[in-house]
Amino acid sequence: MTENWIGYAGLITALVAFTQFWVWQIIRRSSTRGQITVAALGTPEIGFDLNGPHIAIAGSFTATRGDVHVLSMELTLTQKKTHKTRTFLWAGFKPSYAVSAGDGSAWLPPEGFGISPLMPRRFIALFHDFPTAQEMKPILHRYRQNWYEAVQRFSEGNGLGRPSFDNSDSSEMSKSLLDAVNDFKRSPICMHSYTELDRLCYWEHGDYSLSLKIITEEEPDSIGREADFNLPKGDVKFLKANCVEMLDEPIAKFLRKPAKGYDLVYAQPTAGWQKARTVAPSPPATSD
């Protein structure tokens, strides 16, 4: 009987030791859970193209105390004069600042990524105002449809078998086609489309604030950074001019002319990136 109790005591001691080991491992791992450090954030790049209003930010993240997995990021833009807020969702990564957001083939998808203390992550994150982009789609679709119909009418009226600028084999025909293009640019659909796009290009001269929210798997509360910037009048003119480029794009393609491309501007910081005072849930986007 005594031998049995001695055997049980040894088994209980082994179980307690085994349990203590795993409890200690859990406590150690939870106490050394990785944390993200925002090492640097750059000047916001602002644009407006076929994908709507967008903002790109270059940055660098590092991790301390262990690995970190970034799940998502989000920007909130506030125009200080009107206090209107707009939410920009993470759309992907750009290879460089100079690449237009309109060139979607150059993006990397907005997938979560890992960071370790020995492997910091540098990036240029692209954020889009998706609701405004959705408003633009029917405007551009109607405009293109009207343009294609105008090309078809011109081709049929001049006996061209295929709507193509290459079919105009005489200077007289070329002049006639260019006259038709100019007539289309003065048409009501062109004027209406420009007015609507200009309205949706809501960038105005003045002061703005940005709030960046970073959500990680390891930290229950999102990490926030805030910055203020100013848009000069000249930069606003560049952004507004992109409305014309959107309308010129299908015409230039038809005429076999190179596209001009979309202008990008770089915000003038008035207050650099700082830790957010609070990181509240994202407010709903507001529209004009």
C-alpha cells in the first residue's frame, strides 16, 4: 500500500512539473508579445484619376519583443474648414511614388504582412476613397458610350468600314475627323461629364488632417498616427486638370496619340506624424 502511494506521489509530482512548465511558457509568450513601432511615415501623395481620389504614404514599420502581423490599415481625411471626414481604405502597395494609381497593374494587393525585429518593413501604401470611385463609374461609362456612338456615326457617314483614325487616308478626311472630335468635346454629354467629375474631385485649397489606423493581430487596440497638411491652390489646379485627362483618354487612344497621364501632388506638412490622441472607430464617409 505504501509503495502504491509512493508511485502516485511521483506521478502527481511529474504532472505538476509538466503543468508548471507549460503555464510558464504561456505567461512568457504573452508577456513578450510582439509590438509594432512606426519608424517613419512620409509626405502624403495625393491624386485623382479613374480610381477616384487616392492618397499614398511611404512608411517603415519595425517590431519589438516579437513578430507582428499587420491585418489592415485605414486613413481618415478631415477638411478643417468644413470638418467633413472621408474614409480611405487600403487598396494596395505602389512600387514608387512616381507611379500613377491609375496604373493598377503596378500595384501589389492589400494583403496582411508580417514584421519581425530583424526584418523591418518599408512600403508605399495606397488608400482609395471607394464610395467616390463608385459614383464616378456611371459618369465615365455614359461618356465613353456617347463617344463610341459618335465615332460610329462619323464612320458610317464617311463610308469607313471600321471606326479607326487609320482609315482616314487623306488630309481632308483627317480634318473632317478632327472637326468631329471638336464637335463632340462641345457636346452636352462632355460638358455634363466634366461638371460631375469636377464635383467629385473634392480637393480644395486649405488645411487637412490625416489619421492613419493600423490594425495588428497581436494588439487588441489599433495603433494611430496623425498629421496635418496644406494643399496650395496650384496643386488643386493640377488635380482638377485630371478631370479633363479622364475625358481625353478614350479620344487620344482613338487618335493614336499618347496619353498625357495624371498629375500627382505632394502635400505640404504643417504638423508631422504624431501618435494619435485617441483611435476611435472610423466615422462614416460624407459626400457633398
